[in-house]
Amino acid sequence: MSLAGRALRLYFGPRSLQKLTHCNIYSPINPLRPRARLVPHGFRNLLHTTRVLQEVIPFKLSDIGEGIREVVVKEWFVEVGDNVRQFDPVCEVQSDKATVTITSRYDGIVRALHFQPQDTCLVGQALVDIEVDNSSSHSDKRELQPVPGELPDCIEPEADRIKVLATPSVRRLAAEYKISLSDVVGTGKAGRILKEDVLNLLNRGQPTAHETTIAASTPTSPSRSQVGSTEEDKIVPLTMVQRTMKTTMTLSNQIPHFVLSAELDVAELVELRSRTAKAFMEQHGLKLTYMPFFVKAASLALLQFPMLNAHTGENCEHMVYKAAHNIGIAIDTPEGLLVPNIKSVERLSVIQIAAELKRLQDLGARGKLGTGDLSGTTVSLSNIGS
């Protein structure tokens, strides 16, 4: 297609890239009053257009299930200016049910963090802004040719430039004790370095100068007469777990309560545990407590009395007898008392129950219990807290 007329001005130079949506065409009828009109569709197809090269996308908190409407941001794994790729951990959030790690959906650069740790974020709100490069799939990828000769002193070897996976708080801890993260073996997901890894490295070595200075400068505790009393009330906001616990405990008052006590002779169990505890630790690396035996005994009782593992269906018109014995155990965590469950106990041995109980205890101590660990409980076993 061709257009007749006289070119009055060139708006772009050679090889310049611009987003083209319409074009001004000047009519030769009256050069003093140029008239703009849209380029016909057929002509537009003949022109070379490009997309916007960079675009900042708000990364919103999506629905993570279980009817969760809000979460508390516990920790950021990225900072403004960091490069992220798809499935890289962005932050860790705490719901009323579990701790969840949020991963990135995009490749790009973090441009903004919309929340601080301990802030509450609603589902649908933007957590971070990520600048994505739309031209990455169309860019001219040229391989760099190696330059012969030795590397200059100012260039670090390739091994020293490998990206270390660690949160800002872990980096600060390592910098405080002058520890190179390349010397730390990460035990987290995908080799991520955790605080425990840095602390374990410290415990294996000698006390640093920083520790010695702290020990020497730490004053002794003041006497009771030196401590002033606080005359004002202190208001502390409830955490997400504490608010849920308050709601759940209030609802539990609607359930009729009764207590049934029975004494059992467990002398043989005590003798069995005493006789096998040491060998159990050497063979399986697990401390043998009474709890795995109690969990298994509860499952055997549910096989004899399946109605204890049932609940009424919708509108109380039928009973649902649960096939799996998902037995919940109360565990003390930094966020409060949580009740994860051991799945399908009816299929597990005492050894397997002990291993799963240890796994849940370790996750609870680190505040890493997931939604899968805390959902699906059919029966809870009362204990003094694992």
C-alpha cells in the first residue's frame, strides 16, 4: 500500500525502537492545517512495531487455600534491586493455619516491597513489584568470546561469584561474625543457608572477638531494688495464631465436655522402652519416648471402635467414617501451641510414627509447619505438649 503526499518531518532516527499505535498523515490539500487520521489496518501490518521492553508487574498474594483471607509477612528472602527467577522464594508468610513460602511467578528485578515483617497482607494485595524484561525472548543473544591470557587481579574467580541462597537476616548474622557464606553448607531447600547453619559453624569453632567483647562488656544483672516497676499497662497485639486460638477455644465451649479416667498397667511398656531405648537411638537416630506407643495404641482402638473416627455429614443427615487415622499431636512452637497430625497411623509402625513425630517437632521448632501438616486431623491425642 502507498500513500501520496509530502513528508514534512521525520520523528525517529534509523534503527530506533518505538511503540506505534497511530501515525499522523498530512493532507496536501491545505498544508497550513494538517489533518491527523489513523493508519489503515493494512498499512499498520506493514510497519515494524515493538513491545514495551520493561514492565513493572505487581505480584499479588493469591489464595493459598483453606479459606485463608489474610496472612502475616514473617520474613523477606529478597530485597529491592535483587534479581529473581521463577519459583525463587520471595517471602515467608504465616496464616492462622501454617507457614507458607511464597515463590516468584516471574523472572525480573524486585522494584518495591509493599509490606514489612509482621505486617498483615490480605489475599489479592500486591506483595512486591517485579520489573520483567519483555525483550528477553527477542534479544540478540551473542556468546562472549573468551579473551586469552590471565584474569586481572580485580576480577573474582567464577567460583566466588556463585549466588549464595540466604535471607538478609542470615547475611547480616554472617557479616556480624565475619563468616563467609561460601564456607557454610546450607541445609535448607535448594541449598539455602539457614541461621542454624551459621550458628552450627560458630559452635564448631572458637569464640570470635565479637563474642569475647560482648562477654567482657556485659554488666551483671541489677538487684531487685534497682529495677523500677512499670506503672502503665502494656498493650501487645495478638499474633495470627493467638487470634485463631482465641476463636477456636471460644467455639469449643459449645461442645459438651466430659472426663473419663481409667488406670492401666503399663509396666511391660516401661520395661520394653528401657530395654530398647539405647539400641533404638543407635539404629534409627531417634529418641524413643512413650508417645509413639500411645499413638499406635489409639489407632488400634479406632480400628475396634470406628465411630470414634467419624463425623456427621452436611445437614447431619449421614455419618462419615474416615478410613485414615490422622492423629493430631499438640506441639509447642514459637508461634504458640499447634496441632499437626501424623497421617495414616493405621499403616505405620512404631518406628515410623517416631520418625514422623520427630519431623513434625523439628518443623514446629523452626516455625515451618505447612498447611498439609496441620490439616486433615480426624482424632487428636491429648498430651502435655511435644
